[in-house]
Amino acid sequence: MKKKKIWLALFLLSLVSILAMSGCGKTASDDIGKTRVANNLEITLADIQLKISNNDKKQMIQLDFAVKNTGKEEAGAGAGDFVIQTKDGKKHAMYGLNAKNFGDEIAAGKTLKGPGFYEIPVDQKEVTVLYEPYSQETTENVKWTVTIPTK
């Protein structure tokens, strides 16, 4: 009887480990869902999706953001405040031809949610998302490392 319990416990532990490692195709290095703070903004990189690109040498990714203004004054944020840095060190700005890119003023205490679209080379497996706002300089090193989903 004791032997059966031990085997059952080992089986369940193995099953839980396998399920935990499979985790929806995301790796442990993913910063999806993590919040970073800069310029009185709490910025959460909520999701990443692979989209269709019109260029065979590029792939389009959609990043979903949630930006909360923790300051006392209105602040602005948008997809153009973020760039994608690939392994070769090159930075890729927002894909400006997509009308769904988010951006607006955020009242104090309020949250703005929306997508940003970025076109990067097809051979990328992992990229770094950098917060580099146009309007002001940030002294914080705000970045996320994310794995590109497979098709």
C-alpha cells in the first residue's frame, strides 16, 4: 500500500511539472505580464501576438500595453514611446501604417490600454522592448524581454 502511494505521488509530481513547463508556449524568460515604472507611469506589457506582414523578410508583432498614470498631472503615452531591440542591437520603431496603434493623454490615476505594432526581421526568436518616450527623457532602465510566438 505504501509503495502505491509513493508511485502515485511521483506520478502526480511529474504530471504537474510537465504541465507547468508547457505553459502556453511562453518561456521562463518572458516578461509578459510584468509591470515597470518610469515617469510616473506603471507600464505593463500584457501580451504579444504574431500578425501577418506584407514583407516576406519581416514579421509583424502586436504588443498589448496597459499604462497607468500614477502622477498628479495628466501624462501622455503611446505605441511610439516603445521600440523593439533585436539581438543584433538594432532598434525598430513602431509600425506607423497601422491605425490601431494606441496613444493618448492619461488623466491622473487612470489607465490607458491598447496595442502597438512593430515590424522586425523574421529570424528573431526573442527581443527586448524598450520604453524610450519622445517627449521626455527617462533615467530608469525600463525594458522587457519577450519570446516571439511561433506561427
